Amino acid sequence: MILRPGQRVFTVSSQLPITIGQSIGEGGQGEVYLGDLSGQQVAVKWYFPYYPHQEDVRQRLQYLITNGAPSDRFLWPFALVNCPNVPSFGYAMQLVERSFQTLPDLWSQEPRPSLRVLATVGMNLAHSFLQVHAKGLCYRDISDRNIFYDPRSGEIRIADNDNVGVKDKPGEVAGTWEYMAPEVARGETAPNRATDLHSLAVVLFQIFMVQHPLQGKKELAIPPNLSQENRIRFYGKEPVFIFDPVDHSNEPIPGYAEYDNALHYWPIYPQFVRNLFTRAFTTGLHDPVNGRVAEGEWRQAFSRLRDCIFHCPKCGEENIFDEDATRAANGAMQPCRQCGAAPPIPPHIRIGANRVMLNRDTQLYPHHVDNHRLYDFSRPVAAVSAWNPPALQNLSATKWTVRAAEGATSEVPQGSAATLADRSTIYFGTSEGAVRL
């Protein structure tokens, strides 16, 4: 250990002492410790004395500290720290909350988090990296090692932000092999926004399919411990999507345990989600500029996915309403993924072009009812408060107007609930929702 428990380091700007606690991690750049800053628990990363490019790292960290985090989902550096008579330097950052788990925990977690939680994780990740790129930054090393999630809410935290830098400026980190864009693996470019988009797509695929998108049967022909040459070939020169609709050379093989997850989960998700993954790992592998899926597209898809989730009326299992598949089947629903029953089209409310399934726990947010507040999930403006028949409680500050199918209207003030009837309409003040039961 470079630092010892009880030792004190000091913030460079104001010389505030941070008392070092136990070591909580180590990587190729340095060690991470618990720290106590005036009674507040923080994390302190200290760079190895032999780590190169220290002046570049220091300047980049100071830039990040000065300009601040894209959002509070990032465990962002907030102070450079040093220590008398200890070589090198470090920085202090917020500590991830105890309720959060690492993404590798998700690969083996049983039972799996709900579909709603997974969709929320995906939406939050896409939105967070959109915020990074909107600030003219690139993350450089998106992987499962630096993302944490809350299995109850789908909230996320993003760590290891010392590698974040201004786009198109060189950095010390090329990324993690399994998440590298092909052009980075081939050594043709340094990480940038376009390569971040590939890494983000890999992480998202793993979250939903519990499998790497490029690790199919071609992997069986490669020695278990990939050499540098084989890594470059597998991830850089000859990458093939395991569900490529044309090239089946790397498809997952039924009966092999390592492929069971992908084969099980791929059919569960609606076509609009599978289309994005297919694009990301077909044209996106070879056309970084035009082929990759943008953060906003992922964000839109996963917010839509949240709205498509419903519970099987027979067994209660979460299912996904796939509008495209239902239309193609002339209105017939896919069977429940748990009990096999064919449910009717679920109760829902259509607001604009979107359908929101009505469940016992459904909530509407500003995102749903106000086009000027898209992706605002800060607090619900409506919630299902009763069932059989369903009722929707007004949690907003706006009075609603409900119009029955025969034309009669009624008002729903704040705090009151409207019992929903088939083909009734709710005017939320900024938008209108059509109820179908």
C-alpha cells in the first residue's frame, strides 16, 4: 500500500485534511482508499509513483474539477490531493452509495432485476453519456468495471472519471479490450465520441442479454487466453455480431452454456430494441461516423421499453408489449414468457405516439405529458391508485379534464383520482391521453 490507514492527505486548493482508511481497490494506475473529510466518507485515488504522464493527468483532473460533473450520477473528482513525503499525488471523489452494485453483479444475480429496472438502467446510462458528450468530452473507457446500478430503482453511478478528457485530445487510456471499438483495437484512432458509442452499445447489450455481442462460436476456435494478436483479430479486424442477420459465422450455439443467456433473452425484447442492437453491431462495426447508434436513440428506445412493460393477467410475470409484432400478427399477442398464456392487448393509455401500459404500479412523469420536458422523470405527475376498474390519481399541479366516450366531461383537481373507462380521454393540460381498457 502506498498510503497507510490513519495517514492524512490534503486537498491542494484549500489544504483540508482527509484521513485515509482501508484500501478498497487497485488498478493499473494506482490505489483507491476510503477517506474521511470532516466526517464525510469519500474515496481517494492515489497514482503509483511510476505511472507515466503524471503532469498530463494532473492538468486533465484540474480541468474536470474546475468544470464540474455532467450530472450527479458521476463520481467526479472534486479535489486534487497530496501528502508530504509521499511521492506522486491523487484526487478525491464521492463514494458510491451502499445500495449500488457493480454491473458484473448483474450477470450472476438471481433473481434478475425487473425489466423496468433494466430499462431504467439503460435509459440512465444513455442519458448520462449524452451529457458527457454534450460537454465536449469523451469518456474513453466505458466498461462493466466502472458502472454501478441500484437493483431496486435502476439509478446508476459512473466511476473512474479521471480518464475523461476533451474530445479529440490524446489520453493515456485506450480502453478495455472487450469494449474497444474495432478502429481502436486496430490502433487506427484514439478513443473519441464515436468509439464511446460502440463501448456503450456493448455494455447495454450485456445488461439486457447477459452476453457479449461479439463472443459467439468463432470464440471456440481461439485459445482461452487471447493473445494480443488474437484480440486484435477478434475485436478489431474480424468482429461479427452473434445475431448478424446475414453473417452466421459467429452465431451462438444452442446447448453451450456460455450462449444460453443470449439465446434466451434476445427474443424477449421488442423489435425496435433488437433493431438498434443489430445496427450497432453490423453497420456500426464498420462505419463509426454514420453507423453507430447515438445516445439519444438508446434513451428514446429504453424510455419506450419502460412504457411497454405489462404484467400477465394469469401469472403476473413481466412481459413486453411489442406493437410491431402484434400488428404483424393481426392483433394477436405473443404468449406470456412465463406461463405461455396468450394475453389480450393490455389496458393502456396512448399519449401522442406513445402507448403506456397500465399496471397496478404505473406512474406518468412530465416526460409523458409535456413535450417540453422530455426525459424528465424527476417526480410522477400521475399514478394508478386503484384497480378493477383502474383509477389514475392526479399528482400534478394542473387540473385535468376527463371526457367520457359519450362526450360527458368532468374535472380532476390535484390529489383526486379519475376512474378510467374504455375510450375515455384525459386532458393533462399540455397533452391528451386516450384510454383503452
